[in-house]
Amino acid sequence: MHIIGRRYSRTRSAKRKLKRIADNEKREKRYMTDCNHCITKRLAANIDVQTYVLEDLTGIRTQKNKGKKFNSWLSSWSFAQFEQQLKYKCELHAINVVNISPRYTSQTCNVCGIIDKESRNKSRYVCVHCGHRDHADVNAAKNIRDTYARSKQSGQAAFNQPIGEAITIVQPV
């Protein structure tokens, strides 16, 4: 007696289908690696920048119950590869790459500083306190930049070796 799943997985058409799926996954992985390489190469070649500030995304994949679509999107995101490539390429050009905590960066108003999660609605940020409007990711990027600048002025050691004057905001693709 055959187990139904095993029987069907041995057919030629099933094997061709599985091979096609595996080839597509390899092709997508090569494409993302190439995209990350091209982007990080251009960023590292920018001589006007002394420091790139990134969110510290360690532990982001440990979040549960975010939904099937979000978890699928998150698992295919190559932010760690992007960060690793950016760090080693920037090291060659004497550009610093620092990480800061992403805590409340998308819920904080960049103008008045009020933290309210009601202000963010998908990709729109509208502050309920002062009325400031911006794209949610742009608002968060400004908060990341400002957090780095404030910590640098106060002398807090919240990053990896912050040295430099120009601050550029980079969000992984």
C-alpha cells in the first residue's frame, strides 16, 4: 500500500514541478544578493557621507502573530545581508555604520516629539497633537537621524563607534 503523498512526489511531473520551484527560489536569492550588492556599493562610494545610521533589527524575526502575509514578507527580507555588505564596504572607505534602537521611531512625531501610535496609519503619519503630516517611513527615518545626533551630542554610547559629521538615513530595501 502506497502513502498518497509519497506516491505523487515520485512522478516525473511532480519532480519537475519541485525542481522549478527550487530554481525560482535560487533565482530570487541571487537577484536580492545582486540588488543589495549594487545598492551598498553606491552607498559606500559616496564620499560626502561619514556615517550611515541604521535601525538595529536584531530580533525582528522573533515577533509572532503578525499574520501569514507579513511573516512571509519578513522572512524573505534580506536586511541582515544588506547591513553586512554595507558595513564591510564602508569600512574600506572609512565610513562609519552605526545601529540605533528602533524603539518608537515610527510612533514619534518628528516635529513635536509626542509618541502616539494612533498617529500612524499604514504608510501615512499624521500627528494627533500638532497635525504634522509625512510619509510614515520618512518620519521614522528623521527620528532615527535625530536620535543619533542627540546621542552624539550628549556623549551616550548607544551605537557602534559613531565618528563623523554627515548623517545619511538608509532604510534596507
